[in-house]
Amino acid sequence: MGEVAFSGASAVWLAVRSGEVEGRGFGVDPELPMLRGGWLVRDYVWLEVAHRLGVETLLWDGWGAMGRWGESALADEVAHLVVAADAGDGGAEEELARRFACDGRLAPGGRVYCASPSGYRGWVDLGSRVGEPRL
């Protein structure tokens, strides 16, 4: 795990998918097993892409394909683009930006579902960061 321990989410996700590391080795806290594992690494790929492309989200925000195991193949594709872009591939960077702009599964689309550790649960408008509490 040493090689990926301080890597970005995309590199870690690809290592999880290849079997190089186990997803359960990554997460919030070893004593919070529900906040650990491959699913969390995969969802962080979405966060990494959003932050890379200038959309400010919080670690507990969710949207689009996040939380859906059926979207793991999409996470693979996106993670490969991020890793290639990190290595200086301008075409990968452009493709990542294009897909983020066009694919609603990747971009928050102006609002996210916030599941804050403070207890707030609800949809939040990213422009104003004003939430609509879940009833």
C-alpha cells in the first residue's frame, strides 16, 4: 500500500480495481468501517475531478453516479483520464473536461446532496451553498 497511500483518488481507485491494494485500507477512520472501502475511493474520484475542474464541493457532498456500484466502469475511465492528465497528457485533460461538462453522472449540475457530519442532510445549491433540508 506504500506506493498509493498518498496518491490521488484516481490512482488509488485504479490500484483497488487491479487488485494491487484492498479498498478497505482507505477511508475516514479505521473505527468507522462504514466510511471505508472501495466504494469510498471510487466516490472520491468524482470529488477529485470536480475539484480539478474548479467546482468546489465538500467531502460529504454527493451527486450523479456517486454511490452506484454499477458506475464502476465509468470511474475506471475517468480515473485513467485523471492519471494520464496528471502525467502531462493534454488530450486526456481536454477529454476529462469535455466529459465533465457533458455527462450528468460526473458533474454536480449546480446542486449536491449534502450528508454533513454536523447532521445536516439535504440538497444544497452550489451557487449559494443554501440548503433545502430533507423532511
